[in-house]
Amino acid sequence: MLVDKVQEVFNEPGCATNQDKSAKERKKGCTKSLKPGAAAGGCAFDGAKIALQPIADAAHLVHGPIACEGNSWDNRGSKSSHSQLYRTGFTTDLSELDVIHGAEKKLFKAIKEIVLKYDPPAVFVYQTCVPALIGDDIEAVCKFAADKLGKPIIPVNAPGFVGSKNLGNKLGGETLLDHVIGTREPEYTTPYDINIIGEYNLAGEFWQVKPLLDKMGVRILSMISGDGKYNEVASAHRAKVNMLVCSQALVNVARKMEERYGIPYFEGSFYGVSDMSDTLRNIAKLLVGRGAPNDLIARTETIITEEEARAWRRLAPYKDRLTGKRVLLFTGGVKSWSMVTALEGAGLEIIGTSVKKSTKEDKERLKKIKGEEFHMWEDLKPRDIAAMLRDAKADIMLSGGRSQFIALKAKVPWLDVNQERHVAFAGYEGIVALVEEIDKTLSNPIWRQVRLPAPWDAPAPALGETAAE
Ligand code: SF4
């Protein structure tokens, strides 16, 4: 039942909010109830699709009115090194007549058409508000279609009205646990097999990290889900270690895989020099703990020493240009702390960061790096950000696309560091790219131009003078 599944996700013991509770409160479960507007900024369906659509060789079929697919199609710049099928928008495009008569037959026909035309390894079928309200049973249709067509047809039961985008991410993860992970065996296994969970390969940034893992001899058994392949995700239960990149989104997947298959997991970050190194160390340590040869640790340390020296060498030329420049970091999650050390290493001064989307651990880590006095904003209002920028407290704002207009209105340089960005910022390569982008943004001549008074605001010429004089 969807209701039970939603409650189970709310009660997830690995979730930061639940970890903060006492044992007694935890026992009561999470009584958080949904309020109107909970889906503003992305509904549960959108969240589930964000989590699963990067499985690139599968077809993703949205059962609903066309606007649901329109809203969610390609809304993240998740890149694939193999199939491009995930970028085709499939939808049943429900009409008023379907609402009256039901659309289960239409859904089966759509699944059949996709299988016959594209022959994907699997089809994910997303439930949305309208068919959920009229009572279309997508689980029954998917089961029927899977039997008829001989393919995995996976129901993703996360209609928009059940809650927020983040809840949808987790429901997407539950879909993988219930229907995908553990359904296939890998062709072979090695002592170096890991899964990466909660990484979406935005702007292709995982490709900045993969060469390092290749150098260590670590094999990615499955990506969940950026640049993912369906059959690899299905055999993810044979990995030795799970790395969780965005704990907010898919902590339930990592925790339940530990519970079901005994795969230990750790949360790591690919952002910033020292965090990238810590991540490589953790992977090596956990793999050795699970039977990989001991020399992996020494090999990893050699790679870290070489890569760190190279990264700092490449960052050095920016130091003179950027020293003393003040940055307002308006992002969330791991980036709220993991970018701080690297940016400071390049001479930048961080005046504060938002922690609205950060977990308790993220905040603790930030305090450890910057001390108790550091500005951490839980809920900074747009007008406060604008005032801060106007009062010249920051030379540049790093944030997501949604807050860009606050910076642009205050005529302050702005750089996109969130999911819509086009430049990859992961690994040692990525931090050099980030500092280079900051430098380019700060020195862009457009800022001088936009700060000049508009011609119609300039003082009127004196009598007898022409405007040119
Ligand atoms: S699933 Fe519901 S809330 Fe989400 S886009 Fe479709 S209609 Fe809107």
C-alpha cells in the first residue's frame, strides 16, 4: 500500500531528522503530516523521476497528463556515456476521456509500443496524480505487461500529491529495493566492487572521479543512478562497499542494502581537495576490511599525494587574483561544507553558507572546519540575501539557478553550483574548474557595465552643451 510505503520512508532510521530523536520518539514513528504546498518546488513524482531517470538504457514512461512529463523531462543535466534512451520523453498523455473511462489499457499499449520499438532492458512506469486519483492500478498493469512481454516493467508509485521532491527521491529508491536490486547476478565479481549511490553525473562530473578509482583498481559495479545501466543496478547486491553521495536523497537504499545484503556504506563527497582524498581513503579502507588486498591502502595514499600536489599547483596561480574576495555560499547538503576548505585554499573568504538542506552531520562538519561563530543560515529570505549583496558584504554568490536573480538584481557576480550547472566541479579536476569559473565570473567586464548609471539616469547636459560633450 502506498500509504504504508510513505510512512515507512518517513520513519527511515537513517534519515537525519529521525537520528536527532530520542529512542522513545523514534518508536512513535514520524508523525510529520503533509501540508498544502508541500509539493511546491517539485512533487514526489518529480523526485522519483530525478532519482531514477539517470538509469540511461531504461525507458521512463510517465502515466499521466502530458504536463507532468513536460515538467520533469530532462530537468537535470545528468550525462550518459552509453544509451541516450533516457532522454526520450515517453508519456501516456491522458485526456478527459481517459479520466472518465480509466487508462489502464492505454498504459499497457504504451508499454508494449516502447518494448517493440526500443527493446530496452526495462521500462519504469511512473504514477502521477490524475491516474492515482481515478484509481488506475499501475502495479497490476506492470505485472501483466511484464508477464506478457517478458521484460522487467517497474511501477514507480509516487504520485505528486503524496509529498515533496525529497520524499519522491526516497520512493524512487524504494522502487529499486522492491523491484530491481538483487534480481540479476553480475557476470563476475572482484574484491574491489563498489556501488555509488545518490550520484547523478550532473554535467558529467563523475567522469572527473572515475579515472581516480580506475587508477586504484576499484570497479564500479553499479551507479545509482547517474550514467546507470539497468542490469548493473539489478546486480548491485554483490558489491563489497556502498558509497552514499547524497544522503538526503537515497539513505534508505544504502541502509537497507546493509541490512539485507551486509554491504557496509559510508557517506562521502567528491567536492574539494581534502574531501576527495578522504573519500578515496574510505573506499580503500572499507574494501580492505571486506577482503581486498592490503596494498590498496598504500596505493591509494600514493595517488592522493600526487593528485593533491597537482591540484594545489594548479590552484596557486589564482591565489593572488582571488585573495580577499568574499563568497556567499548559498547551497545545501555536502557542498555547504566540502567546498569551504578548497575555496579558502584558493584565497577566497567565505562569509557564510546556507544549511537549509544540510543534515545534522553536514552542520557539525561545518562547525568543525569554521568554528561556532561562522554564519550558517537556516532560512535566509531573498530580501536578506539582496540586502547582504547590496551592502557589498559579498563579491560573488555561489548558488542554484533559483536564487540567481537576487544576485543579478543586486548587480553582483553569480555562479551556478547546483544541479542545473553546465560545468563539472567534482574531484581534483573539478575544484580547479570551480576556481577558474569563479575567477572568470568575477573578472567579467559585464559587471562594470551594469553598475554604470543608465543613460536616462545620467545628469542632464548643461544648456548649450550637447549630450556628446
Ligand atoms: S504528478 Fe501531480 S503534482 Fe506532479 S507534476 Fe503531475 S500533476 Fe503536478
